[in-house]
Amino acid sequence: MNRYERLNLLLQLVGERGRVEVDDVAAELAVSGATVRRDLDHLARQQLLTRTRGGAVAHSVAYGLPLRYRAVRRAAEKQRIGRAAAGQVGPGAVVGINGGTTTTEVARALMTSPDVGGAAGDGLITVVTNALNIAHELAVRPQVKLVVTGGVARPQSYELTSPLAGRILSGLSLDVTFLGVDGIDPDSGAYAHHEGAADVDRMLVEQARRVVVVADSSKIGARAFAEICPVGRVHALVTDTDVAEDDVRRFHDRGVEVIRV
């Protein structure tokens, strides 16, 4: 396990348990206590947790780890989901993409798709996003017309939020929005931890003819603080094969196509 993976796992443990002890974590991760103390000190300096004598306690960790730490979670599943979602886009499409690790994989897959952005493709697509990291990757792609919503940056997720985004989005028409979520429930709909992000996500949904939620199976059946949209506004869900059959059936009953990859 490299340091990047270890930091991510430490944050996950603190978020799930509320408190961790150095000796317990060292034994669990098979590393020295000195290594764990250095890692916890590093995370505390970034205000991601609070150090205590002999360990650490949660410090807003459960409500949105920074994107650079979340990216390693279920990375293979997110890449497969990204490729499957991108496969639904053809030349000339206008695509909305919100922030998140899975939607970042959708954007990357779009750029390697032979239909819209790969070496064999010459079709121009338009991407509308509120995610600074996605915009950064797409800005150098000549086959993409990039529209960034504007707003105030959230350091944890690289998303732009605030009512400023509405001034751009209100005048646009999107063929499809790929929506990353913190939770999606077949009874109630899609959710985000942060209310400002949910507001922009909701506008991306409202302006789209088709809404595709991209989420690994750990997000299925979960809810978060702020609702993005009801399940009836979602046309398709792209997820991994670990999704429960009962959840698949419930989504189908509500008219949502489930694509498992």
C-alpha cells in the first residue's frame, strides 16, 4: 500500500469510526506507529481531521473528502462506468457534467472515444461543467467546445457553486447530463452532501433532455443532506455489477434503465 492509498484509508476509517488510535491503525494497516503518526499529522495540517493524544478524531470528514483522496476508491469500477457512459454520446452532442470522481472518468472516456474525441474521431462535442478539474483536462482538447458555469470554487471537490452558475445554465439546452451523486435511492432520488453543489446539479438536470446518473454500487440506496432531483427525473443509472438485484428491480419499476458494467 502506497502513501496515497494509506492516507485515503485513514480518512475513511476516521470518517466511519469517528475516532482512531495510532496503535490500532498501525496493526490494521501493517505499518509502524511512527508512519501512522506522520500520516495523521499530515492530514491534520490540511484540517481533514483533528489530532488527539494517541490518535485522531473526525473533522468534517464524513461530509466530503477532498477529491484527490476519494479518487482512489473503487477506481476500476469508476473507470468502467465512465467508459460505458461515454459510449452513449455521439458527435455534436451537448453534454452536462457535474463534479466528482466518477464524472471525471466520464470526461476522460469521452476524450478517448472514437466517436467524439479519439484519434479516429473528428466530431465536435460541447461540454458544460461546473468542475474545475474537468474543465482543466478538457480545455486543451480541440474537439471540445468547453463551457464553464462560473461560481465560487469549493476546494474539496473543485466544483463551482453559487447562483452565478444559474445565469449560464438557464439559457442552455443539454442533450444529456451525466450526474455524479453522493447517494441515489430508488424511492426518493439523487442526493449530494453539499447544498450548494446540489443546486447547480439540479440546474444541470433541469436543462437536460436525458439524465444519466453515474455511481458505483456503494452509492445505491444511500441518501445525503441535499436532494438533487427525484428518481422520476433520472432516465438511466450506470453502475457496477455489485449492485443488489432488489435495487435494480426497484429502479426498473420506476422507469430507470440500469446499466451494469
